[in-house]
Amino acid sequence: MKHLIIISAIMFLLAPVAASAADGFVIEAKSAQPDVGIQVRGDTQVSVDDGGHIVLMTEAGQMVRKDGPFTGTADDILAGQIGSADTAMEGGLLGSLLELAEVSGKSEEQLGAVRGATQEGADRPDAISTAVSDFCLAENQAPVFYTSEAPAVDEPLIVRRRVRPIQFLQTTWPAGANSVAWPADWPPAEDGRYVWALGSRGTVALRIIVLVEVPDSDLAAAALQYDLGCEVQAKALFQSALAAAQGG
């Protein structure tokens, strides 16, 4: 029920409000100014070095990328990107997206030592891995377990739930396989906390969050996942939306 309430709140934040062509936000900037998270107006000066790029997001959620070299205003980039029927995002949704933009926009150098801890989840953000502690799942969707280091021999995959309904689930992870789907003969994955282990690699704590409704918009879905703690999935979905941004 609580996840339905959160989703309903996000849908409320998408209530129709006229979008302004004069306002936008920087959600990615490489060798460019202003920095990520900065709000821009129509006359805000934007500069992009040769080889760099900037992505602006309008209040209505459209994303526009501009490659360098470029010197001009936000209006030069956003002109014609907002229609009369477009509606603005409000409140928590916009705040979540801007925060997600900052944590997703870290460069490889900035990630530094922590990248090793998140690499496996980055390889397969749609699956449960040792990098994932919170995993958002659509209702009736069967999760997939993933490892970047396929076992050399068959190994047991054990999944346990310690609270009602108490469960001890076991299947075989085949040699050479990088992923295994939640078996059809297991009880469906539910909201709650599990622990799982592949062979002798150690036990991993996991919280599964089942969504009874998933937003149609990738940006709204990413914001929802981020708010619920499913950060690996949220970053991947957000980056996918960035990759699809229209060139300016």
C-alpha cells in the first residue's frame, strides 16, 4: 500500500501546470557551463568547449543535448522544444530528478575507489547483484540474479526470507552462466527483506520493493526508483533517458 501511495504522490506532482519556455535545468555538463543542477533562464549564458556537451531539461521534462563548441543562451538551445500542451513538473519529482542528475553525472574519475563496489550492478542494473541492496520490481515480474563472474562449476543459489512467510529457497546456478531467473516453481517475490548467497561467495542482504503501478514516463519512473532507494536501477534508467536526449 505504501508504494501505491508514493506512486500516487508522484502522479499528483505531474498535475497539469503550464510549462515555461524560459526555465530549465542543467542535468549533464561535460566541459561546459553552467554546472549540473543549475537553473537556467532564457537569457542564461551557456558555453560548451570543443568535445564537450551539455544537456538541459525543461520544466516539462524534455531533455535537449548541445554538443560543443557552443556559446550562446539557454533559449538558443531550448527554442521550439516546449509546446502549448506541455505541463511542468513540480515539487518532489523535480527535486528527485535534479538530485539523481548530480549522483548519476559523476565522471569515472570522480567515482574512483567506489567504482569497484558498484561495477557489477552497473553491468546489469535490471538484475539483482551483490551491488544491489534495494531492488524495485513491477508486480508479477520475476527477478533475475546476476554475477559478473560466472561459476566454473554448478553452484547452489540459496534465497531465504526470515519473516513471515518464512522461506528457504534453493536452486542450481549452472556453470558458466552469468544470470539465473527466479524459478517459476518458487513462490513469487514479495515486498520485504531477503538474504541470498551463490555458493560460498557470502550472504547478501536484499530488500525487494514490489510496485503495483509503474509510471509511463522514464523520468518519473527513475525518480520513483530513486526515492524508494533503488539507486542502481534509477541511475541506469536516467542515463538511458539522457542518451535519448534530442540533439540541439
